[in-house]
Amino acid sequence: MLTSMLAFRERFHALHDNVEQFVRGKPEVVRLALTCMFAEGHLLIEDVPGVAKTSLAKALAASVSGVFQRIQFTPDLLPSDVTGVEVFNAKTLEFQFRKGPVFANVLLGDEINRASPKTQSALLQVMAEQTVTVGLKTYAAPRPFFCVATQNSVEHQGTYPLPEAQLDRFLMRTSIGYPAPDVEKEVVALGIARKAPDPSTSVMDVEEVAQMIALARTVDVSDQLREYVVNIVSATRQDAALLRGASPRGSIALATAAQVVAASHGRPYATPDDVKSVAEPVLAHRIQLTHQARMEGRTAAGVVEEILRDGRRVPVPRAG
């Protein structure tokens, strides 16, 4: 059983190295995905097709010996196709629940913005509470439960933009980006040989993941650091470039992600640098730019970076 932050760091990096064998050349993306998982959050990957979004989710599930399920979101997908459905059994004269694909340790929601808002909302409860209610009964999802959703950032025809409530359920949003030329050469060689990396090697099981989640929760977040987190999030609500700032859920997400970052470095306490390292992927999708700011070419990520750099606006707490 894991009892120390040094053990957490060792196991975190072992898992990171294993996943990176199948998502090559993207160590920062893998780090964020693992940070998100150990913070018990969910990850939204917004990128073009063919950059290993699916491979990342599959490699994570295989690396922790977890149950992996994939949902291909389409306009005709129904909520019951996501959560499951009650079916009448003629022999017992009773309704029986057939579990949907959300009952997994790692769930891939592929092209989530292609489904209707009604179907998208079928994920809201399980992402926030790790339970699913069908009819009059509530069922617990497996623990740990980690949702990785993808959406195409360049194609908008036939899509339904995720509403704010859905976006807010994702602890982080990131993109993978194109691979470096040398990595892409390896990918092309494998494609020519009709070989695909098989992410079947596991380095831990889901019980150890649960232990690491519990250990990360014990990382100390000082009163000064909590104030720093709140000040960052409050600044998003007051920025003239933003129509909407982040909610208190964003503050909680920022603090819990910083706890995992600290644990991954073997420390029992979080620092301002831990907060800064995850602020953009945690907050950028939770804020909305004004029309004028968009016309000026500003981005949500850029606004978050400006807030972090402005020491007068958001003073960085001193060590100790």
C-alpha cells in the first residue's frame, strides 16, 4: 500500500513512461492526463483527427488494468445508449438494468460534440457524482472513473457546442498537437508495415490508482496558497476581456490539480509553481472572451497567462 509521496512520485513516473510508449513525443500531454485522473477529474481533448486522442485513452486504461469503454457520439445517439436501459424480463416479469458503456474505469467519449445536448447531458451526473440514475434507481459507477472526451476543433458542421455546464465538468482541456518529424517517421513506418502499437502492458491496477488518488488528497494546500488560487480565479471574473469568469468549481479544480502535481514531485505540500503549471488547462475552458477581445485576436489561454504574470494583480505568496 502506498504511504509516502516518494512512492507516489515513483509510481506516477512509471505510469507516465508506460503511456508515453504509445503516445510518443507528448510528455506534457501525458502528464496532464495523469494529473487529471489522479485528481478524480475528467479530460477534454480538443484537436484535429489522427493525433492519437483515442490511443491516449486506451493506453491509460491498459496501463492501469482498467475496464475501457468507447462511445462514438453521433447525432442519433440516445441517452440510454450512454447510461444503459431497463429491459423487461418476460420470465421474471421484472425490469432488469443493462449497464451502458459509462460503467468503466476509463471512458472515451469520441467526438462528444456530435451528439445532441440531450445525449451530452447523460454524462453530467456520472462525471460529477460517479453515479447513474435510471428510472427510480441509482447505480454506482466503477472507481476510479475517468472520462476522456474528444472533439474536433476545426469542423463545426453537424456539431453541437458543449454547454457551459458540460464544459465545467471537465477538470482540464488540452490538445495533443502534431508529432515532431522524427516521431511521425516512426508512425509512418508502423503504418506502412500495418502494425499498430498494442497498449496492453500494465504497470499498476485500479486499486493502486485509488490509493494514489487518496494519497494525493492529503497534500497540504496552505491558507496562503488557497488565497492565491482564489485570487487567480477572482481575477478572471474582473478581467475586461472576459464576459464570464471561472466559478468556484474552477477554484477547487485548480487546487486539487496542484495537489497531484506536488505529489508527482514527491512533495507533501503544494506550491505556487504547482498551481501555475496547471492553471491554463484548468481555467481556459471555463472563461468566455468578449467579442472585442476575440476580434483583437486574444485567447482564453492568453488571458490566464496574463493574470498569472501580473504580480500586482495576483501577488504570489512567499515560500514558508
